[in-house]
Amino acid sequence: MTAPKTHFDRVLTELTDIGFLHVSGNEIPNVRELLTGQRSKGSWWADDAAHTIFAITQELEDHADVAITKLISKKVTFVHRKQWSRLFAVASARDDWQLEGLSKPAQSLLKEIDRDGTLFTNSVKGSSVAKIGDVARELELRLLVHSDQFHTESGAHAKRLETWETWATRVNLKDRSVGANHARNFLEKRLDEINKSYSGRGRLPWG
């Protein structure tokens, strides 16, 4: 399904201006509110605009200027290209907030991803299959890996987990020179501006 072009253009313009969007919620501006004009209550799948919301999120996922990661409030966050260098800086830093208290299964999975650059969750065999989703989520919430979801040939959902270096090379990110401290300070200030402007309550993972 493809969303009406005017709807998608509006959402993309907002993302370009703001830098970040959620699908729904009250933390930061989001696709649902942009389309319906209402603050989120309950599942967005119950909205009359649910199919349009879904179509727009799919188009955002495929857009060359949009990255997806759990940057704000532990939720899927669309990040515009203009913020990618800062995202890369904080995500690839391996700071204390990312590594302290990391579970042993997550440490093991991270080592495997670091070694190979990319891991597809549907390739994991044996007893680890049942736990791979939880372990991958632990890494995602600490921004230790970049991930995206896809459908396997059987129609099941799976994820590609990759190092940020692998991601940066794949998307041709040229500016990797931003320092982690500078990037964190910038993102903190920008999110504070967003929260004040939109009566939001977004939080960054190191906050």
C-alpha cells in the first residue's frame, strides 16, 4: 500500500525540519499526530488512518534520507540524514552507558556482530533462537548495533543486526569525524528544544 503523496511529503518535511519522529506517542512529534491532528491514545492501529500511517512508516523505512533506531524514549525513532553523523558518533562510542550491566548473552552476540559486521537473526540456530529477540533488543536500546527488520522467504519477521561502521559504509556516510561528547551535547540540546516546543517528554538513552 502506498500513502497519498501529499501525506508522505508532509511527514517527510516535518522529519527534515525537526530531525526526529516517532510513529505515535506523546514523547516527540509523530506520524500519527501529523495525520490525525490528535495526541495518541491507545494503539494507532485502531485509528481510521491506520493504513495510511502504516504505509507512511513503510515509505520512511525505505527512504534514502531516513535511518531507524531506538534513539528516543526506547521507541522506534525515524532519524533524518542531517543527524546521522551525530547518531553515528554517540552510537559507535561504546561509552559506559552502553556497556555497563550488559548481559552475557548480549555481550556474546555483540562480539559475533563485531566479528562479522552483520548478523541475520533468522540464521541463529539451536537454543538461542527463542532468546535472540530479547538479546537483540538489549543491544538496540543501548545503540550498540543498527538493526532493521525484514521478511524471510517463509514470511516470518527477522532482523539484520550490524555494526555502526558497517551501517555507515552501507549508507555512504561520509562525515564520521564528529566527537561523541559534542554529538551527545548537541542531541541533548536539540531534544530539549523539541520537548519545549511540542510539550513533549522525549528522553535519550544515556539520560
